[in-house]
Amino acid sequence: MNINFTYLPGDGIGPEVGEAAIEVLNAVAVKFGHTLEPEHHLVGGAAIDAGEKPLPDASFESCQRTGAILLGAVGGPKWDHLKGEDRPELGSLLPLRKRLNLYANIRPCKPYPALIERAPLKRERLEGVDFVVMRELTGGIYFGQKGRDTRGAFDECLYSEAEIRRIAIKGFDLAQTRRKKVTSVDKSNVLETSRLWRETVIDVAKDYPEVELEHLLVDAMTMHMLTRAQDFDVILTENMFGDILTDEASVLCGSMGVIPSASLSDGKTGMFEPIHGSAPDIAGQGKANPLAMILSAAWMLRLSFGLKVEADAIETAVANALEQNQTTGDLGGKLNTSAVGEWIAANV
Ligand code: IPM
Ligand code: MG
């Protein structure tokens, strides 16, 4: 197969972890008889520095055409003085999500045995944890009207029933392939969008009689995630709550550096990126942990190209690297970023 995708390394540690992931993909291509055809493009601050818009037309055109995107990270203090859509995040990441209709963002939480000691919770609260967050990614407060007027500043939060319905269907479909439980998170005691959210989720649930549905308010959810994380299977929630809860979930895994994500549309179009940011403080030093980026590449193979065996091979090699301490310093290992990539590449 020709694995043709758009590669957007972006800013900070993005290019370093990206290079490690490309090395692993190359090894997979050789081993399984595929060809690898990454289309390398600028995005975020890197594009701004090259005199372009945060999302250059050529980059977007490639994303649209390949329908499979591997993204490092965007943003950093260097571009913090910029405003609105001149900023890397608002000018590249959010339009990519919106214009490609990547409304379903999936972030897993399944602590690796080798990392449980690194998490701040007691072992008995982490063993057996295995949930995914299904975060709505193209609506809500991120994309409403924003502005300032004589009253102050405002950010509109709007959800249509159709937007809620399609993400709820994704959540229930996923639950059906797992432990058959959906926990829908909202703030329906205060927000009207949350009341529509809850009504719509209840309606969608009627088509999935074998899936258990639970509702939690988002403030309570932040506690339940720490006290009974084992109870969750699919956590279904709107854009901003999902942003916040997935950072909390990453703490259960002992490190942000090992969590990939997929942002999916209908069909096979998908963008794959680590949940961590551009980590400008350690950029360019070879210290960055590339595992989340390597796992994101595995997810791309599985979800955009249907290459299940290849994806499994990468994930097994990553688990082995963790078991054998072939990791960067943040996880207690002695390797630099590219050496981790080389180890995984040699072990797929
Ligand atoms: C994330 C990030 C982004 C978000 C930022 C960089 C805009 O925090 O992907 O979780 O808030 O969605
Ligand atoms: Mg976030």
C-alpha cells in the first residue's frame, strides 16, 4: 500500500518527535512491504516564521487531499504576542479541525503497567483503568462568536442538536465495541447547551439498548475520575469539558508523553497528534519523549489506512520499550529522542 499522508511537524518539540515517528513508519513500511509518502508541510509558528499564514494554503490543500494528517504540536511563547487568528492555535489547529469537519476527538486512558508508579494516585485506583474520552471538537464555546464590547468580553457557546447527535452516535458506536457503557458529561444544572446535550444523548441511547448510559455533571466528573476511574468506558462530552478532562485523564497514565489522539470526521479522514503540546522549554535538546507521536502514527495506520497488524506492531514495540526502560529521561530512561525512535523502529 502507498501510505500517503500529510506530515505537519509544527513547533517546539514537534519536529523532533515527528522525526522519530517517521523513522518508525519507515521501518514499518520496509517490514510490511508498503511505501511511505509523507507530504511535509508548515503549520503554526513555523509557518509564521517562514512568512506565511499559520495554516498555509498548500498545507491545507495537502491535508484535504490525503485525508490523513500526522501533526506534532503548534504554538509557543514566541508567538504569544499575536492576537486572534494570527496565533498558531487559533489560526491553524482550530481551522484544521473545523474545515476538515474533524468533530470526533478520541483520547485514550489506559495506564501502562510500567508507568503506574509514576502516577500520583495509589496503584489500586489505577489498575484496570481503561476508558476513552470522546470529545466533541468542532462546536461549542471554541467556535462561537467572540469579542469585546462595552459590557466586557464574551465567548458564545452554541450547539445544534445535529452536532450533539453525531458525536453521541460516535460515542455509542465506540462503546458497543468495548465494555458497553457511556458516561455523558455536561453541566445541565446551569447551561442550556448542556440541557440540549443531555436530551439528545438520551434520545440517541434509545438505539443502543445494550449500552448502559450514565450522566455526570462536569464538576463531579473531575472527582469521579480520581476516585473510580475503573468504572468508565466511554466518556462522552462537549468541546471545552473534553479539553479539561483529557488533561486530567493524562495524569492517571503517569505521563502526558505517551498519549496519542485521533480527530475524526465521517469516513476515513483523520488527524493524529499527541495530546501534549510543543514543550518549548525542552525543544531542540533531544529530551522530548516521542512515544505519544509514535503511537499517533500507529493510530493513523489503523484508522486512516486500515493497517491493523502494522499498528499493533508499533504499539507492542512501545509497550516493550516501556518495560525495558528504553525511554527518555522523563520516564526514567537514558535515551534521547531519536534513540527512542531508533529502538522502536528496530523492534517493530
Ligand atoms: C488540545 C489543546 C488545544 C485545545 C489548544 C492548543 C487550542 O489544548 O488539543 O487539547 O484546547 O483543544
Ligand atoms: Mg487541551
